[in-house]
Amino acid sequence: MQFSCCHDTHSIVSFVVLVSLLFTPIISSKDFREKNGTSIAGNKSKNMKLINAQLRKINKPFVKSIKSPDDDIIDCVLFHLQPAFDLPELREKISLIQVPELPKTHAKAGTNSEIKQLWHSKGESCPNGTIPIKRTTASDISIFKSAKKYSRKNLVSANYEHATGYVQGEFHGANAELNVWKPYISSNDFSRSQIWVLSYVGANLANSVEAGWEVYKDSRPRLFIFWTADGYQSGCYNLVCSGFVQTTQKFSLGSAIDPVSTYNGVQCHVAFMIWKDPKSGDWWLKVGTEVIGYWPKSLFTSLQGNATTIEYGGEVYSHDLADNHTTTQMGSGHFPDEDFKKAAFIRKLAVIDQHNELKPVSNLNLFAPRPNCYDVRKGRGNPDIWGDYIFFGGPGYNPNCL
């Protein structure tokens, strides 16, 4: 079976934090908001005022802006001006950032696919010393109905459905290759394929770091991350608030991934790895061949130690799940029994132990509360290509989805 959509490379990427553009002219995003639809003028409602205030806080001054073919605006923001460093305790450690130690067997785990994003398609890039940040717009926030809800992942169980595989134990990270699709999305729903690195205290979720791709509004799969330090009472997507420190200038969180898989055709996939660096204790993210950045350990409580659950699979959020079931698709929109090239997969499921070693999962459990809507099945194949894997997903509403 050929997986030729994304290019493979054996290189392990290191990064150097550059601030050579300290004296480059900085343009306030305020100068661009009205012409790019990122501000709402003339509306005196309380929520619109909150949206405009949040936009001013989220969108940072930049040295260059790039317009993506999908009309996203990518701002090249000086490294030290990114949202994470709004926190004084992180700002004081800018000069202390070091290259993380990769898990010991990672180089032998097979080739990784290089992620590609749509804003790269015209050869544009951000200069050294900056990171690319997708500019947040009023429409981004309006999807969440209010400015206060934007960036939160409020897990009301009636509004979420899952089809996942999970393992429990003591873990210091996870790795897998995620198949990328473009599922149908209804209204203001979300559909995600991701890895969860979770820490429970007793029966209660305390901390989580998450990464994968998600689809909303324009149905384009987008690279995303999320974290919470209080069981989803609060938290943050991508770089819309202080927390995650991005170290790469190559990729933008929240921006579209391109190309994607086609039904019964070419399959696109990309590797995601989240691991705890043994030196710093911070939780790092690697996507494809690129180290993206890290969640500082100071953000967390129980994740200052280890994770207790690793989860892989799909998640759908909808306002309609509590009433008539949504038609939002998960994965490819097809059930897992349709198999390769038709159903979404996550393969080479692996965990990272306390010795910073990458190992295949064992005792994988499955979770799909409504299998007639979204389902999951597991298997094991050639360790160089598949390893332990899951196929998952479904169409949502159908005559058997009750």
C-alpha cells in the first residue's frame, strides 16, 4: 500500500530562537482589522464590544502578513511577542529555551510525513526571528456565540460524541500517524481527529494536552492544539491565549492542512508526537518532521508528573446532539468497516514511558457510545507501516443513528 501524498524525511529538526528582527518596523494588527474583516464597527451590543476587545488582545503586532488562498491572514510575529510571553513567569525564561531530548527510539520508528499548509502554496514564509500566527477574526469568535466562550472546550457531554482507542497507565507522551480528511460539517459544529494526553486525579480529569486536526466552518482540516489545567473549566486553543510557546517559524496553528485524503484514492497522513522532555519537564509537540513548540510544565498540576491516559481517535461537537442528531461527519464520514482508503485511520499507536522510550501500545481499549453514528475498531499490522491502529468515524445522522 502506497502513502505518497505527503513527502517523507528522516531528518530530525532542531531550532534556534532568533530575535534578529528586534528593530524591524512592527505593524499593529489594528491597522489591518477593518479591511480584513477582523473588526466589527458600529455595533454597540455588549458581545460585539467584547469581541473587539478580545481581537485587540489576541492579534499581536507583526512584521509581515501573508494572505492564504483560503483568505486566512498569517501574521509573522516576533518570537518574544507571541501570546505565551504575556505571562511574566514565561517571559523571564525566553533565553533559557533549549532543544528538547527526543524519545530514544524515535529515529527507528519509521519515516515521518512532512505536514503542508495552504498558506505555503505561493512560496511565502515568515522571516527568521518570527513565528506565523493565524489572525483571529470576528467570525472565528462568533462561531462560539460569545467572546467569553471562545478558545474554551466546555465538555457538556450531551454535545460531544467520541470514537476512540485508549490506554491507561503511567505515560510521558504519545505518538501516532493521523489520516487527514475533509468531512462534512453542519452549521457551527466541529469534527476532530486527535491525540489526547490526559492526567486524572482519582476519577476526575485534571490536566490535558491535545493535538491533531479539526474541521469547522469552511470544512478545511486545520492543525490544532488544546490544553487545560482544570478539567476543561478553562483552557486554550492554539495561540489565542497565553500558554503554548511556539518555536517554529514554518507552521501556523489553526491554519489549513493541504492536501487531504480522497475516498478510494490517495491517502494523506501526518505524524503527531507529544512528549515530556526529561530535562525541562515541559510537554513538547512534534508534527511531521518539525518540532512545533511546548506547553511549559508551570501551566499544570498533575502533568508536572505523568499522564495516566492516552487516547486516539475522533470527536464531534454539535449543538444538535441533545435533540435531533447532527449530520456532521467524523473522520472520512464513513464507518470503520469500510477499511483502508475509505475510512479514517490512526496508525503506529505508541506511548512514551518514564525512560523516554517510544513503545507500541498494549491493552488498547475502545470507546464508541453510539456506534451506529460513529464507530471504532482496532487491529495490528506490519510494524513498519501500520503497527497498532484504529479505523474510526461515521456519517452522524442516518436511519440507524438513534
